[in-house]
Amino acid sequence: MSIKTEVFDVAIVGAGFAGMYMLHRLRQMGLTAIVFEAGDDVGGTWYWNRYPGARCDAESLAYSFSFSPELEQEWEWSERYAPQPEILAYARHVSERFDLRRDIHFETRVTSAHYQDDSLNWHLETDKGHSVVANFCVMATGCLSVPQLPDIPGVQDFKGNFYQASMWPHDPVSFKGQRVGIIGTGSSGIQAIPVIAEEADHLTVFQRTPNFSVPAKNEPLDQNWVDEFKKHYRAHRENHKVGNGSGFGDLNIEPREGPIEPVLRSQLTDEEATQILEDAWESGGARFMGAIGDQLMNEEANRFAMEFVHRKIHETVKDQETANLLCPTNHPIGTRRICVDTDYYETYNRKNVSLVSVKDNPIEKITEHGVMVNGEVTELDTLVLATGFDAMTGALLNIDIRGKEGLLLSDKWHAGPRSYLGIAVSDFPNLFTITGPGSPSVLSNMLVSIEQHVEWMIDCLTHMKKKDLKVIEAQPQAEDRWVSHVNDVANMTLFPKGGSWYLGANVKGKPRIFMPYAAGVGAYREVCDEVTAKDYEGFTFH
Ligand code: NA7
């Protein structure tokens, strides 16, 4: 049977926030587009990550679309940090409000995307038998969408209830009366552990590397505060876009004007620096990492913040041996993504929670009934894995993507991702990556970065339409310069010392390259705007 090939201006892979906004803007431009999405609903990361305690680590009023002033005024967030079901409801609301669903094919995975050298367009195929030709292909595949299973022998042998944080069932899961074990103490584990501990008979946490976590200080939003904040929403949104920060803004009713001048550790006495950290700890959230301006640049400033958090852990956790195990010492604070928690360290004071360090004695195997460490099996009714993702490149490399002359993206990226601005890849004409490696992406408020990329791409497509240009391609020299600039910026920071998924360090055989661009969303936006102003410098059109 021959498959009918459908033709579109643009094919989009993924219907998370990036894919949805891209579709909306393309429609406004009058272009035809089709979206393929593996899940049976919109929402991307918020569709898949339904584990107990899952919530955003960026504040609700900042982690939301800014493109529609009506949407931002009308949507009501309930808490300072929105829980996963509420963000998913928001994504669904956006999809309905802007009538996006009719162009999205759900439960459909794109298996291949091949550039056609003769017709200068892309041919995509899916696991549901679609065959699509599009002038442009936009990858909105997310940075954390390919779960990483640990290479522990016997994972399949476990006979009890088995869950993965990032593939959580849609039906409610009960831990009542159960002996539960969890492997993984990154953001997902740190959010899930306190919630599971409340319900389980006993929870055993298997920790390889402790992570730094700061209290979220989550709370219900006060309606009067929200009403006042929303009066200044436009100005707040502008603030998110500037400076060398991550695009999270501040919580003042009256937004500050322009970027904040950072206070450096060398300008502060120990008492002043401690007070600044204390204030940041008390007000809660990941902003702790920006409390002292050079915490991520300067070893001494970082050590000061590390010691501060170590003291907090020791003050909170009663058993000092457990506190010792929970204190990270092998990486500068913030160089692995800082976790934002509710009662994480407090949870270790519960009688029904035990911590097993598997740093020096790795998990030997998973048996039918539990987890074996040091020859001893901890028997479990339920095992939860929160073992992370093949971040940033995983979702792209899982698709058979071929550029000019059949060049495989996985071959081009064999030594790590190479991209111009994190937007385009040389030898892969008319292919765009939203929040791709080489852009601020995971170091930023993702919604700010998604909107910026989509808007840049829409401007570019409008330019091409006006000038009747068919093909855009990143120049290899511009790509080389950008890749080395991304590396140079990373090397000015402490990030490369973190050994985290930012570097691909959590995936066996993955090249160790610091993937996101660390200069901040404002500086990055300036670079992209300058490229546009200089008639798309670094790109070739034909
Ligand atoms: P992370 O941050 O990558 O955490 C994964 C955790 O799983 C981490 O603690 C790992 O320890 C642990 N892990 C992985 N393999 C093993 C084995 N074999 N044995 C023991 N422990 C293991 O993923 P998350 O999902 O928590 O968070 C990812 C991002 O999502 C987060 O930063 C937010 O941006 C949202 P390791 O550190 O490798 O020693």
C-alpha cells in the first residue's frame, strides 16, 4: 500500500510549550504546520513527570507564557510554585484557548527526518505511518525528555511495584503500608522523597551523590499580592529578558528597573555575606544561587555558600551521621542544578525514612524483592527510579535526522553537539532547534527562552518570505566560533566542575561538553538580535 505524503510549510516535533507556541505563531504568519507528539496530550515535560511532589522550581508568575497579556491576566495560579497538575492544566488551557489541538497528532513519534537535497525540503516519517514533506523542520523536543535508566543489573527482575519518575502512571499511586525504595537524589528524587515518606510504611533512599537543595518556601499565593503584581506584569516580563541572569525576575510588586548590579564576595565581610545568604535562604528558591553575584564564578564565593548550606543541613538533620552523608562535597554548589525542596532535609528526621549511601558501595543488583548493596538486600514492595535524563541531545539523537547528502546528526555530533546559537546546525538547512544545546535553555526560565527562540525563528521566516528565500543554513565557521564561545563562557564559570547532566556526565559514553550557554538570557538575546540586525550574520540563504 502506498502512503500518501502530506505537504506543509513547517513540521514541528513535540507539543510541549515550545511546540505549541511555535504552532500558534506560524498560524498567525499564515503558514501551514503539523505537530507530532509522543504523549496523548500537550504539556511535554509536565505531561510525563507526574511523580508525587512534582512541581516547577521557577515561580508560577514567571514560568508562564508572556505572549498574551489577556492569558497572563486571566490565568490564576494557586501557589508560588505550581504543582505539575496545574501546569499541565495550563498547557491544556493554552492548547484550547488558541485552538492548537487540531494540528497536533498525539501518540505519534517522529522516527526519521531527512533533508532532501534535490527538493530542498524535509521528509518526516512517524511510527504511525505518516509521511510528511515540509519546507522547514522545527525540533521542539525538550531538554529533559529521554529518561535515563541506571545500568544496575536486574532492573527488570523486580517483582514488586515499579515506577519511573519521568514515566509516572496517570492513575493515582498509593504507598500506604508499603516498604518503598527510591534510587536518585536529583531534583525529581528530592521533590518526591518527602511526599512518599508521608504515606509509606518505610522509605529507603539510595543516594549515590548528595545534591544541594534550598527550601522553596512554597505557599498559596495571596490574591491581593497577585492582583498588584499583575498590574505590573508587562514590566516584569521585560525584566525577565535582560541582564546576565536566568530570566526569573523578582517578586517585588513594583518591578526593578534594569538588571541588578551583582554584589561580589570580595566586597562583603563574612557577616554581610552570611546575612545575604540567610535572607536568600529565608525567602526561598533557586535565586539563592544569585545571592552573591560571583557564586558561580569564584571558588571562594562558592565555598562560602557551600559551607552555609552544609551548616543548614547539620542544623536541620538530627542524626549527624545522616547529615554528613547529605552534605555534597564533590561539586561546587549550583554546578549541578540546584534543587528546590519542601521539607527535604527534615524528612530524614522521620522514623520511617532511612538513607543508604551507595557512593562507596554501588548498588550491586536489583533482585526480585529488593535492592542489594554490600551483599545485603533491602526488601521492598515498591521501587521508584528517579535516575534522570539523557539531557539536551537525547531526544534529537533518538530520531534518525539526516542533513545534506544524508549526513547523520549523530555522526555530526559524535564528539558533542555543535550548533550555531543553539538554533541551527550547519549542513542541516531549514532545521531549527528550540532551546537547543548552545543556548541558555536549562540554565534559564524555559518559558522565557522558548518565547525568545520562537520569536527569533518567526522573524527569520518572515524575512525569508518577504525576500522569497527558500533555504537558510548556518555557516560552519559561524558554528565553530559559537561552539568555542559557548565553551569559553562555560570555562569562565565553575559549571564544568559539576560533572552533571549539563555536561552529559550521567550518560555512559556521552561526550563531556558543557551544553547550555552560560552568559545569561539577556546577553544571549543581544547576540541573537545583533545577528538579525546584521542581516542574519553567520547564516547563508538561497
Ligand atoms: P538528575 O538530577 O540527573 O538525578 C538523577 C539521580 O539518579 C542522581 O542522584 C544520580 O546519582 C542517580 N543515579 C543515576 N544512576 C544511579 C545508579 N546507578 N545508582 C545510584 N544512583 C543513580 O535527574 P532528575 O530527574 O532528578 O532531575 C533532572 C532535572 O529535571 C532537574 O535538574 C530539573 O531541571 C528537572 P549521581 O548524581 O549520578 O551519582
